[in-house]
Amino acid sequence: MSTPGSSVTGGEEPVHGAGRPSGLLDVLGVASVVLDTTGHIVLWSPQAEELFGHSAREALGRLAARLVVHEEQVEQVVKLFADVLATGRGWAGAFPVRHKDGSSRLVEFRTMRLTDDRGDVYALGLAADQGTVRRLEREVALAAQVVDQSPIGIAVLDTSLRYVSVNPALEEIDGFAADDHLGRTIPEVLPLLDAQALETAARQVLATGRPVTDRSVIGRTPADPDQDHAWTASLYRLEGGSGAPLGVALCLVDVTEQYRAGIEAEAARRRLAAIADASARIGTTLELDRTARELAEVAVPELADIAAVDLLEAVVEGRRTSLGPAEAAVIRALAVRADGESEALAAADPPGQVARYAPDRLVTECVRSGQPVMVARVKDEDLPRIARSPDAAVVLGRAGVHSYLAVPLIARGEVLGALDLKRTRNPLPFSEDDLILARELAARAAVQIDNARWYQNARDAALTLQRSLLPSHPPVTGGLEVASRYQPAGATTEVGGDWFDVIPLGAGRTALVVGDVMGSGISAAATMGRLRTATTTLAPLGLDPAVLLDHLDRTTAGLDQSIATCLYAVHDPRRERLLIANAGHLPPARVRVGHPPELLELPTGAPLGVGGVAFSTTEFDLAPGDQLVLYTDGLVETRRHSLDERLDTMLGLLADPTLPLEDVCDLLLSTLHHPDNHDDVAVLIARARDLTDG
């Protein structure tokens, strides 16, 4: 037996000396008393001495009823004692006892019959102060109710970090009954969480005693294996009365709503950022193809791994269209964009290609109905409806296309085409939030695409008109060898009214004309056509250049306040002379053999249409081999250089009079015409021929 004042725990050396209470029985102070069949005390514990006030020396051998029971209850106690010894049934209850100091207190009793190895019978009484018992009962009941009814998931792990207790809230969180937790570890119960990290934290708490609070845990449990949930976990070490660790308490607070709200807020922020980015990046020009590329670049990779922008062919051609239920969609691909290298690009229509999509294709359904079409999780049977052809469907399947979304491009009530989106690398399927963002991007881009489409149609019409009005002249006219170039304005600006003309006159003479109508578009092209017609009508009359410009000035004044610059020159090969009149145009350049190129000095004059300003004619030499270079301001004007600097550059390019005229035209355009100068360019170069060469 252990000596008094010592305790032994599994396999450890005895720890001597007075110890603090280490368990519930110590807190209760349970007293043990053993009576023989006559009711005399034969065993008396130290706790009995504390509870009743009598030492073992004073109590042993005395009748218990006389020592601790009030006189009025002695008869009742003796009867209960006799019943326990006779029947062997225990008794439990409370009654007042008498303390040595004369006070009275209520004591909880548990009485039972004992038999030793010789067959002798005894009665064992266990007693504890009723106030202490009731206090502990209340505390235990309170703790149990709080744990059982708490919305917080609570578990108790032993020192091996295995479940020994869980409350109903944790059962609901985990999707496991309490019994299914017991004896198992956290990773065994919750394999879909980052349970190892949680278990590592619990081990640290057990070792150090320092709690871990509000640690974020995100993952899935068997209760809801298809969606992520979020909790904050707190862990505390549980200790016995002596401070020895008993295990770890784990508390989980469900913060899924806040977590999802944060995700939604972040998604909304990203949507707003994407929309702001789209507003800044889409529609920077009025080029249809470039606007489509800008939309595709915004969509990848923010929204999709592969994006295609497709327009109905009828829309590209400027015609309104509507598709019937059994009608195929004829679609022109404008832009395709992928996040890195993707095999799925092989299944996409190359930009500029026109393809026919059958009525059952999803993109056809999208442009026919004007509604989005989304296949969140693409199955093998969906691929033929996404791809243009069976071969393309195989390519998409091989590339891992697992989610698809097509959103119509609608502007001013008309369906223009579709924004076609696919995911291969991004493992998440398209969601309703993605659909909202895609629709917003498509709506903003559709207006820009529609503007570019109408602008391009108008530009093409003006360009067609202008080119139809420009001359096609032979390379040799009278006494001149002639070459020309016309460069229409870029797609960011409308076509202007630049023109040139080579008009054969009598006696080998030739009229050379270059002009520029202010403004752009069809109106400028039409004005240019009328001025050219007037010039070709007046030129054969043999009018002095200044007189001819005066007639053109009056003609221009009647054309809805149009204004144009013009330079008119007449070459006479027999006299080797040149007569020139200018109406506000840049001076021509003359290139003579053996002389540096020069700008001819002649009165600038006022533009046509201003009226009231007289024009004058100036005469110059133009011997065989000499060149005259006429041009419009689009060749030399830029925003970054002065006009004098640019004219000097042009003269430098004309330094070799022996170059073929066609090569000179190409050299001037390639060197001088800057991309940022969005204006038409007309160049006309004439070289005087030696008529004696035949």
C-alpha cells in the first residue's frame, strides 16, 4: 500500500508531500466510513475527520449514530442501516449531521453493504457536503448545457489528439455523429480540410499551454462536400488540478457567410476593375478589327482562357439581319486571344475567316436569341454544339475545354455577333458572376464595335468614291514622264479629299493638278470629284493658270462653303517652260540635273472658296531631265516636326534625279508619311522628256 501523503500514477515514481487537489473527488472531499453489523465505526478516512470534525482516534469503535446523527434522527438512521445490511440494496440521500463543534450541516450519503474474504458483513458510507455537491452539480450542468446548446462547434481531444467528446454543433459541422468521432484524429475525420495544420497547432498548444485563437480554416466537410466553408478555430489546453495536461479543447466558429461575402466583395471589385480596364482599353480607335482585339485582350485571362470575337457577316457588310430557327449563322471571326499556348486555338476560326455555323450550334443560338448561352460544365456530348465542325470538337476535347460561355454583342437594339469564351487552364466553371461581367464587357464593347463598323462602312464608301474619281494616267503624256501615288487616310480617320490629275492639252502640252479639299468623308470626296470635273472641263480651253483657278474659286464658293487648296501647272515641252498658279497649296519642288532640289518660289494665293483674292501665274524653266514634284500636306506635316524641317527632308530625298520616278514615289511615302499623320497623301512627279529622242 502507498504510505499516507503519497500518490502513484502509472509507472511514475511516487511524489511525496502534500499535493493540491487533482480531481473531482478531491474537490468534493468525499468521506469514507465503514461500520460493522452493530453500527460501530471500524474505518474512518481523513476526509471524514474534516467533514464531521472527529479524528480517527475519537471515532473508531463508537456507534456512528450516536457520534454524528442528531438524537431525533437516530431511530430512522438505525432502520436504514439495518435495511442495507439485510437486503444488500444501497441507499442514497441527504440528512443533517452533527459536527464536533456542535453545528449542523446537510450531507449527501451513499450507503452500501460490503462483504470481506471471511464472509463478514460491513456497511460502507460515502459522504460529502451537500452544498459542495450541489455547487458542482450546477457547474457541471451549466457546462454541459452550454456545450450541448452552443452554436460553436466544440470538441475535446485527449493527449494523443484523438476525439473524446464533441458537441451537437460540431456533429453538424463535420457531418459525423459523435460516436463516429471518438478515438479518431482530426485528419481521419476531416480529410478535405487542411487538418494537418490544425493538428500541428493542437500539438503546440498541448506542449506549451499557450492557446491559439481565431486561426482561419477553409475547406470542405462531409456535411457539405461540394462547397468551401470557413471557420475560425481556437485551441486551449485542458489541465487537471495538479496542472497536468488532460487534452485540448477545440472551438470552431462558422464564418462562412462572412467568408463568402468577402469573396463576393473581391469578385465585385475585380469586376469593377475589369470594367474600368475595358472602358480604357476598348475603342481606342475606330478600327473594327482592333476594337475586337481589344475586347478579346480584356477578356483573357481575367474572364477566360480563350476568347473569340465574332460578327455576323451581314452586320460587317452593313446589313441588318435576323436568323430563323432553322437558319445557319454566317459569322466572320474578328479576333482570337488565348492565355499562352493552347491547343484549342487550332479549333478557332482565324481572324478574317468567314464560317457557317449550323442552326444547332450554341453560338448560333446566342446570336439568334440575343441571349447568353452558358455550359458551366462541358461534357463530351456538348463539344459538337460548341465547335464549328466534328474535327474542331475533337480538338476542343483534347485541349481540355471544360466550361463555355457565349454572350451576344448588342448595340442599338441590333445583335452584331458574340463574345465566345472558353476555359481550359482555369479549373473553375463559369459562374453567374462571370456571366454578369461578360455581359457588361460585351455591352460596352458592342457600342464601340458598332461605331467602328459604321465608321469603316462610311470610310470604305468614301474611299471607293474617291478612288473612282482619281485619274488613271499613262506613264508618258506629251512631253512628260509621269508617276503618282495616292495613300488614303488610316482607319482612325475618315478619307479626305486629296486629288491629282494629269490632263493632256493640245500641241504636246500637259496640265498637272494637285489639290486638297478641307474636311473628310463622302462630302469631301464628292467636292473633290466636282472640282476635278470642273478642272478637266476648263483645262482644254487653254486658260491661263491664274484664270482657271479664278473659275475654280467661284465653283468652290457654290459648294456649301467648301474650301480647297489647289496648284495648277501647264508644261510646254517646246518652250521648256512651266506656268504655275497656286491657291493656298504647298509649293512644288523642282529637281534639275546639276542643281540641288528646290522649292519653287511663287505667290501662295488664297484657298479656293475664300473668294475676293486674285490669283497670279508664275513662269519657270523645266528642261529635259528636270522634275516637278507636286504633293499634298499629308506627306510632310506631322505633329512632332516643323514644316520647314520636313520640307528640307523631302528635298534631301530628291537629291538623285536619275532614280526612276516610281522608286522616288515609294521613297517619299515610305520615309515621310508617318503613321501618326492621319491624312490622305497625293504625290505627282513629272520629268520633262527630250522630244528629239523620238
